[in-house]
Amino acid sequence: MSKPPQSNQTHQAKRWRANGVYGERTAYKDPILMALHLNPARFIAFHPLRFPPLRLPLSQILRPPPSRRLGFRLRGLCSGGGSATDRRVMEVLFTVKERIDLTKKEEKIFQRLLDVIRHFKLETQLRVAGGWVRDKLLGKDCYDIDIALDNMLGREFCEKVNEFLQFTGEEQQGIGVIQCNPDQSKHLETARMRIYDTWIDFVNLRSETYAENSRIPTMKFGTAEEDAYRRDLTINSLFYNINTSTVEDITGRGVQDLKNGYIVTPLPPKATFLDDPLRVLRAIRFGARFGFALDEELKKAACDDEVKAAIAGKISRERIGHEIDLMMSDKQPVKAISYIVDLQLFYVVFTLPANPKPAVIEGIDRICVSYLDAAWNLLQCVGHSIFSDEHRRLYLYAALFLPFRSMAYMDRKSKMVPVTSFIFRDSLKLKASDAEMVMNLHVASERFVYLIPLLESNEDSEFVDAELADEFLDIPLTSKRRVLAGLLLRQIKDFWRVSLLASTLLYCRVDHNDDPSSRQLESERRKMFSKVQSFVTELGLDQVWEVKPLLDGKAIMNFLQLKTGGPLVREWQQKLLKWQLAHPEGTAEECQDWMKQFQAKRAKLDCCT
């Protein structure tokens, strides 16, 4: 298949670069914001407790400090484009390798591909594209190898590989063809096959044009230059040419942008974003992941009303949700969501239902980020080891949407639905189970807020009277603690530590007039989490949700001489669960004896009345 001539897009890119359309790179500037004094009590409409304000330092609200593990050096401060007081420029230099060091397996894979080329006397150039090149230059491991072909389809090359394997007497491999799927950002057919037990994707180089009001491009064979310039970011436009064992930086700035820690588009950003608005979220995700600064022109384009409309109108909610989920599961979720707020994209990404009750307050987007930031910092203090990846992900979602936890809206069936459910199901199109668990975490966190004073004090509270029936009020305080904590843990199960950690964001023993620093609050919350976690463990409640009831429904029916179940049986199941929690060493016989005593006491009271 012959190669097409260079497109107008490529020539236009050269003219833009020559004429300085891109402009000089400007370093990232910290936004000047007023510190938020948050009062979580404003969001709790269903109980009388008031909690202390969540107050975070200015520097941590939108741009948390980069992790040292990213391995970059600060090169000092200088001024530019104005006086030093109205602009600070921070030069950041990242360590980028001069060449790509292949692993032994990568060497074997690439050599096998070159053997195929030589055997069939093909003129094909094999290039590894995108993220693998970027990560290898940054010294990171990457196992996602995408091969770009300049003169044939991926499926055709995979068939050549199998012909070569047949010639050498080796076992042929199955070929998987992934058809075009624009909703999943698959604009071109991709072929997959295993080479030395590693899945490799093969696709042809391409150029693309976009129709109005669509993020689905018209694709055709392209040159390496056309393919590089049609990509989302310069750091993702690099190639590793397997034929020549060299890195190809066709845009002329991919490697330098890696060194500078800079997120910039190969072509002018507004045109790039209007072609495919999903690139806005990808730019944010990569900027957050690597701790890179967003180009100033890129930020202006992302804030543009036309680009916002394109994000809302051209991208499916599933794709937006997928990008957000990648951000929340990555190493810098706070930075990613902070970028979304900075760029005024919060309500574009997290669409809200009409007329929620109570009404959404002004600045709730920044409040959400503040909760997420506090939750993230607390997680670093407590440690990741006690949480699974799924625990961590849903904990961060629960923190992000804490300000919405008491808000609801009326759906088409005149049913009041939590706003959090709308965000997950309609705005992000994430799993319904994610929505349910985050809402459960919100409820459990609120209940932990009530429970914490009981676990820490030696006195009863109104909460105990409300939660426990009269027949349990005469048991020891330790038993009351065990009953209430056990009931909560049986509801939230192995997510109880997650909800406990989230509850510390709402409950803190400080005076309302105090203005404690973030470090003080983190220390307070960490101590509270550890103390309550120890209480639960000492009460023998970990894994309590797996404890079998002493008497099942059938046994209760026999005792009550009932032929069918119903509300009475369920009522007794709850009573017996409380009794079993209060008497962890109790037996089935002792439980039945208690039932007899309870019935006799109830009958006596009925006679008196």
C-alpha cells in the first residue's frame, strides 16, 4: 500500500511553529486563592450535631505539593512577564534518559519482529508509539507495547508473523482483532497477538480529520509525522523506531517537554480540543500523574466556553467517567481534580440534577477538593497497606462527594434520589454498585460520628437511647458499645475502616472558634482513627458480619409457634442479633431462655396496662 502525501495539517503545523503560534512556554503559576473555612454542618440536614470547620492551608487547596518520589529538582525562582510580585516562575527539571534501555524480553520481541521484516523483505518501518516511549524515557516500567506500521494494517502484519512462525516450525499464535469503537476511543482497527508471552498491539500510522459536532475522526493511512501531530500531547507523540533503535521526536519538543515537566499539545490547543474534547481530560490526567505543569495556552483553551460545550456535547458520559476513574485510581487524584476545578470544568464533568434539595451552595466544587485533599493526606498518614485498591478508590470518591451527601432531587417518577447517585449513574455512568457503596459509606460515616463519643466516654448518650430498644438499656456500657458498633459493622462489612476514616473528616474534637492547621487536624484524625479501630478490635468485632445467628428464622418461627414468616419474625431476628452482640459467648439455649423471659416480661406489662 503506497504512502499518502503529507497532509495540509502537517504543513500547517510547520507554519505555526515557524511563525511562533505556539509562543514561549510559560511556567505554571500558583493560583491566588482565599483559604476556605468550611463548616460541614451546613451539609447535614438530618441530625443536630455541628462539626468543626474543615480548614486547609492555601497551598493545599488546589495544588498539593508534588511527591518527592517523582524525582525532580527545583532549580530556583525567577521572574518573567512582569514584576516578581505579580508572577512567580518555577523551573522544574525532570530526569529523562538519553536513550531507551530495553529489557531482555523487549529485545527478544523486537528482534522477532525484525526477523519477520527481513524474511519477507518488507519495507515496513516498525515504531513503538505513545506511552511506552514516554515511560521508558522517564525510567518507568511499561508493559503496554503498541506497534505503529507505516504501510500495512496490523492484522496483515500479524498474519506475516504467523507465516514466519510456520516457516521456523514454531507454534502459531492467535490473532485478536479489535474493531473500531469510537465510544471507547478506538478509531482504528487494532490487531493483537502474543509474542514471547507478551500481548502486542499492532496498528497502522494514521492521519485524521474531524466532522463538526463529532469527536469521531475520519481516519486514513498517514506518515509518522502526520501520526505524531494528530496525537493529544507532545509527550505522547514520541516514537521508538525498532528498525533503527532510535527515539524519534518528530514534533521537536516531546523530549524537552518531558525534561521540563510540561503538558502541551502538538498543535494549537483549542483546535486540538475542539477536534477531540476528551483530550482536555487526558491532559489533566497526565499532568497530575507525572506532576507536570499545564501549558498556559492549554489552560486558556480548556477554559474556553466553546471547548466546554464540546466536552458536554461531543463526549459520551461513559468516556468522561472512565477518565475520572483513571484519575481517582492514579497516584495524584487531588492534583487531577484540582486541575478540573481550576479550569472551571467541575460542573461540566460532574453534572448535577436540576433543583436539588437543599440547593447547591456557591463554591461547593472547591469544598469537594478540600475534602478530597484532607482524605488523601489522612490516607498517607494512616498508610495504604490496610486498604485494598478498591477500598482506596471508593474512599476517595466518598470524600470528594461528602458535601453532596444530604442532597437529593426528585426524579421523573417523583421519587427523591440522592445527588451522589445521580453523579455516579448519570453524570459519570459508573457502576451502580459504586454509587451504592459510596452512599453507604456516607451513611456509615455519619453513624460513626455519633458512635465515636460513646466509644471514647464512660457515659451513655441520647444516641444510645434512640438506637437500643428498652430491653437492652440495662446492659453494661461495654455491651452497649459492642451492640451499636456491631450493628454498624454488619451493615458496612469490610468497608468499616473506610467509613471510619471518612468519618474523621466530619468529626474532630476542636473548638469551633479554633483555627487549627492542617497538620494538627491530620494528627487529630489519625489518632482518632487508630483509637476507634483499636476499640473495635478489642471488642472482638472485626469480621463480625460473618458471625452466624444463634437462631435462624425457622427456629424463631417454631419458638413463636408461627406457620409463616413476616414482620414479627424479622423483628425478633433484630432483637436476637442485638442480644448475640451483647453476649458474644452466649449459646442458642441461653438465647431461647432470654426470649422466654422477654415474652413473660412483656405479657406482665400488657396485663398491667
